[in-house]
Amino acid sequence: MARVLSGVQPSGDFHLGNYLGAFRTWSEQQHEHESFYCIVNLHALTVDPDPAALRERTTNAAVLLLAVGLDPKISTIFVQSQVPEHPRLAWLLECTATMGELRRMTQFKEKAGGSEGVRAGLFTYPVLMAADILLYQADRVPVGDDQRQHLELARELAIRFNHRYGEIFTVPEAFIPKVAARVMDLQHPSQKMSKSLQSPQGTIRLLDDDEAIDRKVRRAVTDTETEVRYDPAAKPGVSNLLEILGAASGKDPAELAHAYSSYRQLKSDVAEAVVEMLRPIRARARELTDDMATVAAVLEEGAARAHEVASATYAKAAEAMGI
Ligand code: ATP
Ligand code: LTN
């Protein structure tokens, strides 16, 4: 059975992009693969969050992962900081990665914006991510399109390590959905929908109520034409709506476009599809919030299971390096 690992930062409210780009695949594929899903709170430290907020978001992240359908009986759900081998392996890998390759990471360049005050942890962030993946000998890593380059680095580090120190790590592959791998912000359709973008009207949060979802979709930025056509470069706003509808309905976004003669009708159908898709998630999250003892137990058991696998891999890697 193939191994799967992926991660999400507890850096804010989860949104439609996280769901369509990642969580939905996680919950669909958990039945076919041995799955590990990690709430990467150490990664979230790279932007200096408020400690109380980080703690709360970490627990809320677990609630949402259960609400989107991860089943703790078959998937291991855990918090990164509870498995000490993550930063330990990250250090070993940092001693194999080069400044040059980390400097090429576009996410770092975007987030750092050339500032000297940016945290060193943001620079080494992709190496910690590689450690997350390699510790579990993951074959497959389901992520949104924005993580493609980080995955390439994880593969490169695994190959390099194996070449230098012996066959220790499985070389992982990215699994990126065909539709909605990069959901764009509804107000700024040239930027991806993001937890940290501070664009409340452009971001559909998984816990938004029906009315908020409807309003945000209806106010989504489109363009001054009237033709409904799938063309991400020329018509990013409309194409994003078609991608969302395609992902929600299992249909091809370009084909869907033919059925519409107005933006209004398209928006109305997108809003309805998203409302229907998210309603059960919201209901389940509400139930779980009343049962935080269960959530805590899931994380405790998840950390124990994760630790078993991670400690075995770490021991092999450290030994191979002469530690
Ligand atoms: P931040 O804004 O804090 O960087 P984020 O919203 O990008 O966060 P992450 O925690 O970094 O979310 O990512 C969790 C998963 O969701 C990743 O697999 C990522 O690729 C995916 N993802 C994030 N944003 C989108 C998006 N707009 N469209 C599709 N997938 C996305
Ligand atoms: N960098 C990722 C989050 C992340 C991750 C991982 C994803 C951290 N560790 C391991 C997949 C596998 C992000 O920002 N989306």
C-alpha cells in the first residue's frame, strides 16, 4: 500500500482553496493509501504569530480536518511539534541543502520580499517540509499547485541523501488535482486564495455561512466583457469561477462555460454548488467543537503512531551520516 503524507499550516482560517487543492483529495484517498496528515505548527512559527492564537488555531485545524472527512481510524492525524524527529531530521537535511537552492524558492522570494528582517526559518522552511515528508517514507504528497517547487526540492534532497549515504529515503511524488489546484482570490483573481492574504471578501472560508458564501461569489471580480469563456490568462475571474464549479460538480471547466450566457447565472450556480459542498463540513465542525476531548484524543493517538514511523527513519538517517 502506498504511503501518503501531507501538511497544513495552522496559520488562519481554512478556505475553499485548501479544501479543493488539498483536503478533498486527502479524504478521498485515505481509503486507498496509508495516510499521515500533519498540522505543521512549526512552519507556522516562521511568520511570528501570537502564541495564544497559534495554540488555538492548531486545535481548530484538527477540528476542520476531521470535519472534511478524515477518519482517524484509518488516517494518522497529528501535530508536527509533537514528533521531535521533524526538526531533528530538518537539521540533518539542512546540512545537505545549499543556500543557492533555497534562494531559488519562489514562495520564499514572495513572502520575504527582499527584507533583511525576514526570519531565517522562512528561508529553511522547505527543508523542514522535506523532513516532514521523508520521515514517513511517503510515496505521494497531495498538495495544491503552489507547493510544486517545494516538492521538487524534497525529491532532490532525498535523491542526494540516498546517493551520498545509502538508500534511506523513498523519493516522493507530488499529487496535484487536475481541476482547482490553484483557487484564486475572488477579489484579486491574479493571486491565489490564501489564509494570510487579508482579503476577507475574496476568500471563502470553510466555516462561512450560506449567506456569506452567496455574497462573496456574487461580488466576485470578473471583467468588462459578457462572454462566459474558460481562459485563465485573459479572463482570470470568470475562469476561477468555472474552475470552482468544475471541481464542485466533477465537470470540465471549459465545457461548463458553454452552458452559460451570463455571468449572473454562472455566479448563481457557483454559489449554490459551494454552499451545498460546504454545508455538511460546517455542521460536522460544529458538532466536534462541542466534543474537544475526542479531538485531543485523536491528536494524542496520531502523535504516537507518527512517532513510531518517524523515529525509525530518523535513526537510520542519523546513523548513515555518522551521528
Ligand atoms: P498561507 O496563506 O498561510 O501560506 P495557505 O492558505 O496557502 O496558507 P497552506 O497551509 O500553506 O495554506 O496549505 C495547505 C494546503 O492547501 C497545501 O496543499 C496548499 O497547496 C493548498 N492550497 C493553499 N491555497 C490554495 C489555493 N488557493 N488553491 C489550491 N490549493 C491551495
Ligand atoms: N508548505 C506547505 C505545508 C507543508 C506540507 C508539508 C505540505 C508543510 N509540510 C509536508 C505537504 C507535505 C504549505 O504551505 N502548504
